[in-house]
Amino acid sequence: MNPIVIQLANGNAFFIGIGMTVIAFALYLWLSSRISVILLTITWLVGISLFLLSAAPMSLWLYGLWFGLCIAARIAFNIHTSFKFKISIVVAFAIFSLLVCLAELPFHFAKTISVSKNQTIFVLGDSISAGIGKERAWPDVLSDLSRLKVVNLARPGATIETAFGQIDDISSTNSFIILEIGGNDLLGHTDSRTFYTQLDRLLGKLKRENNQVVMFELPLLPFWNSFGKAQRILAKKYGVILIPKSYLTKVFASKGDTVDGLHLSQKGHDALANSVYGLLKISP
């Protein structure tokens, strides 16, 4: 998979873009040759592009405020202002950029997930979890690694709407549920409002049974922000633990981990199972 697409999908482009923009402004203060200005302008434009295309699921007003401050800082360098004023503008922009990064950063670190050895793990998902061939899907590999009972209810082609049928096969309350769903909604024709509504219903139904729910964040491409925002809002509403989108993106990006750039090979299933197992804290 294209490395630029990977950096956009896993969210790293957000931080790279902000970093490039802040560095460009800082160097603008000291470098004034024609070549330097051209190179810094290119850096600035690439940084802004990465920031806007990263699809970080933040509020639009934060996007607007950051972009507005960025343009204001650029204008300050094009008009006759004092060096002290330019430094003040760059410092203010850098501080705000840091605050924006700190707001997004927690979603890129995985939390330890506690599970009892007596709990049954149910996996709800699509073909990423169900597999498309004879390979052993990652939930089955996870069962071997953890020595826990893992029931794989995932079905190829599943969407959030069809995932309600998978819930019917959960045989107990107080279960541990891993939710890997939504990719087909993104790639299909589901709009973000419908996505939010259906995911709200799905999580609400799962939590009513006193289940512990963990959900994979979806890797996002440009302008899919609202889908990721829906996941984060509803995860907070229902107390759902989010697995950072880098976990899925890393598998998609690794050589030999997929058979077609999306569906996992046996190597990919093994890698994802090991990643999830690394998050689990199994208690007696």
C-alpha cells in the first residue's frame, strides 16, 4: 500500500503536517534567501495539506481555528511587521498546535484491556475477522494464544446494520465483545449520519446486556472524519474501549499480511491476533 496513504489512514499525517507547518514558520524567521523561501513555502503547503487530509476525527471548529491561525501567521510574514511581532505569532501558533496534538494524541495509544479467563470473547465483524479463504482467522489464533474461549461471529460483507444478526448468536451476558465493523459501511454507500445512528443502536444493545465492549477504530482516508468522530463519541457514551486505528493499518501496510491489500493472509491474521493479545490482561 502507498506509504502516503498509510500515513493518512493511521493518523500519523496529522502530526507530521502540524510539525512541518510549525517548523516552516520557525525557519521563516531566520532564512530569507529566495531558495529558502520557496522551499519553506512548499513545506508549509505540504504540511497544511497533510493536516487537512489526515481525517483526524476532531471538531470542525478546531480545524477551522488552526487553519485560520496558520493563514494569519503566513500573512504576518508578508506584510511589514516587526521581528518581535513575528516571533509572537509563531510562538502562539506553535503553542496552539501543541494543544491540538495533545488533544488527539491519547487516541493513538492503546489501553490495556482486562478480561477474565472465565469470560467468553465474542468477535463481531466482517471479512477482516471472518477471513475469505482457508486461513485460520485472527480470532481463532487469539484463542490459541490466550487460552480463552473465543467465538468468531464475523461474516464476510457484514455492515453495522447486518451485525445485529451476529448479536443473536451471543449466548450469555457479561461477555467480552470485540467489535471490528464499519469498513464496508465506509467503502459502501452508508452516509455518516446513518453510520452514527446504526452504531448507536448496536452499542446500546450490546451494553444493555452488561457486556464489556472493545472496538477497533477504523482507518480513515481524507474527508471521512465524521465516521471516526461517530466512533469516538459513541465509545465515550457507552464506555467502549477503542483500539487505535494504527493496529489495523499496520497489518494492511505490512508486506505479505494481506492477499489483496485489504483481506488478511495467514501472516496478517497471525499478526493481528498477536497485537490484540498484547493488549489483554487476563485475570483469574
